[in-house]
Amino acid sequence: MELLELIKEAGIVGCGGAGFPTHAKLNCKVDTLIVNGAECEPLLRTDRWLMRHKADQVVKAAEVCGEFTGARKIYVALKETYGNEIVAMEEALRKADSRVELFLLRNYYPAGDEQMLVLDVTGRTVPPAGIPLDVGAVVSNVATMAAVCDAMEGKAFTHKYLTVSGEVAHPVIVHAPLGTSFAEVIEAAGGVRAKEYRILCGGPMMGKLYTSEEAVGQVITKTTSGLVVVPPDIPLVHQKEQTSEGILRNGRCACIQCSFCTELCPRHLAGHPLAPHKIMRKLAYTRDPVRLLEDADVRQALTCSECGVCEVYACPMGLKPRQVNIWLKGQYAEAGIRYQKAEGSWEPAGMRDWRKAPSKRMACRLGVEKYYDYEIDDCREVETDHVSLPLKQHIGAPSIPVVQPGEMVECGQQVAVCPEGTLGTDLCASISGQVKETEASIIIERRNP
């Protein structure tokens, strides 16, 4: 079976967070394949664990995918501070006599951002609203490569490696069936050690925050990179729980036009015309922000990566340019306005190398620095008797069920397929058991003897 069909039937999507179907991403010809091991978000440790313990699989898959895409250069990009991971990867490359190379990055945020990675490795700026393919590159996550290696060995994408950290008894890497509840995964880390808490799905910069009540019923999906349990009285929680009305009001009355948000914006430093301080200025001079949608400077909000450097690291007034951009994106979406890619070449700012935000400083600003230096090497398997598999765990169209309630399925069996002619992927059962429901999610319960 062809590589892309193997990947599609295994149900593999990008494990770094976006969830783009991997068979569609690798259906290209490029000169550079970059395997992303930088783990952009502070506190997450999954990719580092995989590079230490599954380096051989990562290298094997990188070579096969590099050959398939015609890449002349194949890199595994990781941070220069990842000592043990570098040693493990170098040993795997030596054993395989591999042409894959390591590329060492500075420990800055957002080093693992796809566009920043392409610029660091190749020196080419991806155009605004563009993708790495526009400059002859394709990027795939370390965990995605490990899943591709499994697919080549006949194993479907049924379990997810993720970091469980923060206010838990034993921070660990967890290997859990897709569709496992947050509660069962956190229990594998010894449970929560705080009376009041929030659960961050993903990293502290771009992850989604849940109250303990909201987290009930949430499950692990193909794009879940980690769960971080945090106390409710830290800057991270205060920032994420602000309302849109308050963010817009503060932006209108308190912006001092220092332009630090622009000068430290990773997209701006890459050469993009995004200038958050101009958007904040124009916000201050209108009572009806919707009227700004036709403004050329404001429309650049559509190219914002939502990394958060502007509000966590740059702004001395504690304002939220990122959240303003997110609000504007919503307004543009409602109006049916899309960003029109412009022709031309884009060059990074000369000061870019001196304006990269240190990763640990981001954690300090958010009040989660106590979890930053955790060394996590323990991996725990989670077993569950109940999974709920959302039919949409990826970019594109939801998968279509091919099983019925009452049917018995085996772990790894295909239970939903990608709609014909659309962007999407297949879905496989993550446990063996009986199908209970096939509406928005496929629910499976294990039948114990």
C-alpha cells in the first residue's frame, strides 16, 4: 500500500496541535523536510520524551517521508538546550547511517512555530497567510513521525502521547487511548493536589483553559498535546478569563503607542506587514470597531499566529493585542472576508536574532515558572473502559461513521472514514468493545468477560 494511503487509513494528523491530515500535507514535492522537535510551548515535554525513547522510529519515518517528498535536505530541529535528546538523536542517526541532520535552535518562544522554524532552518520567510510549501518546505512534528513509523508497521493511530504536569502528584508523559476522559488521564499522574484549579489543554501560551466543571466530559483527541493543572490565582488564568468587552475597552483607553508589540512580534520580525500597535491605535479612535474591517493595517490581523508574545512579553501596559486580533478575525469571518495573499518576497528584520523572547521568561510572566524545569521521563499507560471519539479531531470535514450502535469492534479497526473528495482523515477504534453511539462522537464501551 502507498505511504499516503497507509497514513490516511491509520488516521494520522499533525500531533503538534493544528491537526492537519498528514497524508494531505505530505502529498507534495519539496526540497526540505523539517521534523519539528522544538516543542514550542513552555511546560510541554512530550516531544522531548519521544526523541529520547523513540529516536529510531522518528529517524526511520523521516527518511521515508523525505524520500517520498523528494526532499534533498531532511532536518530534525530541536533546541540547543536539549542535551539528552541531542545525544539520543545523534545515536539513532549514527546507527541508521542516516542522511537526516540535526538543526539546533535557540531556546526562544515561539521556536516551534511552523513559520519560524522554516525561517530558522532555511532562511526563507513564508509569505503572510502562506504555508511552508510556498518556499519549498514541509514541516511535520516528532510525534507525527513516530505515528507514521507505527503506520508503516501496521499500527493505527489509536493512542496519544501527552504531557500531564502542573499541580498533579507526579508529572508524567501519558500514553492514552484517544477518547479517554481528562479525569482518567490526570488520575494517571496521581491526581490533582489542589482544592481549586483550572485545567489547561495545551501549553500556557496558546492552550485552552477549562474550569474543573467545564473539564468534565472533555476527552483526549488527536491534537491534545498536554494537560497542565494550574491554580486559579496566577496571571495566566487572569489573562485567559478576561472578557472581549474588557479587552477592547482597555485597549482603547490605555495603549501608549510604544510599539513594543510590533517590535517583538515574531511575524513582524519575519518580514510580515503585521503591526499590532497600528491596530491598537486605530481601535482607540473609533467607537465602532467593525468599521475598521476595510482598513489595510487592521486587515493584517488575519495573519496573526496568536502566539501571545505581544501581550505576555511585550506590552508594558498589560494590554491584549493578540485578543484584539482574535476578535477581529471573528468579525472578518462573520463578514466573509479572507486575507488575500500578496505577491513579492519577504525578508526578516535585521534585529530578529536579538528580539527573540526567552522561553522561560514567558513562563515567568504567566506565573507557571515553578513547572518549567520539571524533568519528566516516566511514561504511564492509561487503560479505560469507555472512550468517546469525536468525528472531527482535525482540520477539514468530519469523518463519516462506518459502524453502527451495538456493533463489536477491535482496537485499531476503522470506525469512520474521510468523506470522498474532501480534506479529512479516517478514524480507528482506540479500545476493543461495543459501539454505543455514532452521532457527533463514536462512543465505545469495553465489554469485560
